[in-house]
Amino acid sequence: DLIEKLKEFVSSEKEVFEAGWRPRHLEFAVSMRLKGMRFRGKIDRVDVMPVESGPLRAVIIDYKVSDINVRERTVLNEEFKDFQLPLYRLMLKETLRGIDVEALAYYDLKRSFRLKRVFEDLTDTEFAGHIEEIVTELKDRDKGCERTDKEKNCKYCPYIDICW
């Protein structure tokens, strides 16, 4: 079973390389400030497409070993919990100027070992607005959101996916 999955991985990587994409950054630290709050992360992989002029084209790739639930269409509402890759896109553009992140993708290392692109319909502006609303709510003292080292205290918090 593992050999078949690895064949899928190699096949997927071959397609990426044949298209001209090359890994540029691995375990790349990124950060940004938004409305007074600092966001930090580490991107598993950033592939780039060499260009003669203009912004560098990039794809952010994350390796997933847990269950992934990706919908056909991105809906930014209270049920949206897939913050990681869209946040990585905003943070990478803040960390590396002159880069055009044209896609977000992940390798599903639990099941298929194939590269899958996600959030193709989600713009930076839409997502940044969504994050700004959440940050504003988190900073509102009347809401009572407070960072703690005891994860069990956050069990019912709607923002647990962002903090932890």
C-alpha cells in the first residue's frame, strides 16, 4: 500500500517539475502584523516558477497527515476553520515582497499522496477582511477571549483553530 502511495507522490512531483515549478523555500518562517496582532507560521514548502520579468510566481504547499475536509467553494462564515493556508499566503506576501502566490496546495499524506490545490476562489482581500473582523472581535475586552497555556480551557472557544 505504501509503495502505491509513494508512486502517486512521485507522479505528482514529476508533473510539478515538468511544468517548470521548483522548490525555493522549505520550512520557511513567515509573519505579519494585522490590526496590532502578530501572526507567525512556518510554511512547509514554497515552489516558484522562474519568470523573466514581473513578480515571482509561487505556490504554497503544506504536507497534511491528518484528515482534510476541503469544500468545493470557500464560504467565509462562522463555520470556516481552514485558516492555515490562506494565512500563509498573506504572511508570505508580507515576508517576501514582489511575489505572486497563485495557488495554495497540500499533499494529503494520509490517503492519496497527491498534490491538491485549494481555495482557488478565495482572494487575499476577502480573507484579510475576514481575519480583520476576527482580530477586532478577539481584541474586544467584552468578548472575554484570553490566551492561555491550558488548551482544555479553550475547548468551546470559536477561535481555537487559530490559537492552537
